[in-house]
Amino acid sequence: MMTPDTPRPEAKRDHGGGIDAAARRFGGARADWLDLSTGINPVSYPVQGLDPDDWTALPDSAAQDRLLAAARAFWQVPDGAAILAAPGASALIAQIPTLAAPGRVAIPTPTYNEHAASFGLMGWDVAETGPADAQVLVHPNNPDGRIWQAEDLTAPLGIVDESFGDVCPDQSLIALAPQAGRIILKSFGKFWGLAGLRLGFAIGDPALVGALADRLGPWPVSGPALRVGAAALCDTAWADATRARLARDAARLDALFTAQGAQIAGGTTLFRLYRVDDAAAWQTRLARHRIWTRVFPYSRQFLRVGLPPDTGWARIEAAV
């Protein structure tokens, strides 16, 4: 029997964001809105030190080498694993289904819907569980924050999407990266709060990562992204301080929502998932205060809320 929280096969390919549409529906200019519908860090890494050549010249190999060296060190990539920088994790997600002949892919739900969409477009049979030729685990999962274990990945082609994994590095499955048929995905935009930079990484089986590199072609990452990414990945003090701040802010948001009857259903310290009586009603009520949150087509009770910036706490406290 399908429950209110059971993903429906026909669920649309929806995402957070959409402030322009929210403003058309509820009023106000885009600048009036507080977007809490995404899981992007509201306090982004400070961008500085860009060179004019970053904008005007084709990215050179030295800049790419610096970025990849910083990424290897930051994520403690094991020897034997290859690493590729790409224009966002979504660009990699779109290409991964082409790495093998179409078969059956297992993608436990609910989860980030681009994986199933990409495999489906390439002719794969998408299922939730069971024996499969390929498997995708979002770790920690979006939206419920589920943590997976290495033994959960059993298919010949296995993808672990750690787009939100930088809030809990001790849980990373990066140790699987050198194994045949394994790819670990990393997203730069979430934890560092720079989604517009479009930067992501594939780490894993050299044969698979090499095939992805061939598909992306030369200069897949912009000059500004190469420079900013390398600087941010080397700034471990910023990362440590950010994890501590996100944990405090997530606890503060939980206290605010649970005081009004919401139940914690999961999430990460970049976003919280609440179970409420009527998620659409909660979203509408907050939208009248120009605060946008996330609801899901497969659940009438799930409400996902990102963290507000420092200047947004008073607004959300008043609205809730």
C-alpha cells in the first residue's frame, strides 16, 4: 500500500529554488525572499584573489593540477583512485549512466531525483532494491540524511553521491574509491555555499573516471572555479569552523520548528527534514512571509528547511 511518504513512480523531477515562481505566486520581488528550499550553506566561502587571466585565458594544466592536489588532500583520496573536476556534480550525474550498457539500476528512495532521471534517459530500468547492474547511494541521503555503509554497495557499477558529505567527513566512503566499478561524487557548491561556481568531482576507478574525462572534453572547469576551489579546499580551518557553526544552527532550527509541533524526520546540518501535519500548508504559511521552503511530490508531510543566513533568523523566528 502506498503511504503518504511513499515515492510515486510518476513523481515529477522537482528541485529546490524557484524563487521567481514563488514571487509570482505570493508576491514581492526576488530580493524580498529568503530561500530556505535548498541545502546550500548560507554563509559562503569568501571569494577573493581572482586574477584577470582567470577570466580571459583558457584554464591551464597547472591550475587544474593545483585544484586536484588540494582535493586529494582535503578528501584524503586513497592511492590508486583517480580524480576529475567537473562543472558541477550534476554534469557528472548526467554522464555516469553512459559508462555501461543499460541494465537495471537500484536507487533507494526517497532520494535526489536526478540520478533516476539520468539513468532512465539512457534506457536503464530504474528500481529501488534488488539485484542490479548499477547502484546509487546518496550519502548522506537527501532529504532524510540516511547514512550508508560500505557493505551496502554491491552492484558492479556503484556510485556514492557525497554531495552533502562534507558536514560529516568521518562517515565518508572514500576508501572505496580505488576499487573497480566505484565512483564517489563530491559537490563543491553545498558545503562551501558557492553553487553558482559550478564545481564538482568524480573520484574512483581510474578507468571510469578516465571515461568521464573523455566525455567532458578539455577545459571542463572555468578559471575562476579552479582558483577558488583550490583556495577553499586548502582552508581546513574554515571548514572546521563551518562544521561547528552548521551544527549549532541546525540545532537552533530544530528547536524552533519542534516547538511548533513539527517532528524531526532527518536531514543533515545543511538542511533539516520535518514531519508536519500538512507540508503544503506550512510552505504556504511561510511563503506569505516571503520565506520559501521545500515540499515533495511524494509526501504530504515532509517539509525540508535549509539554514538561514545570520540576517535571516529574526524573520524565520517571527514567521514560524
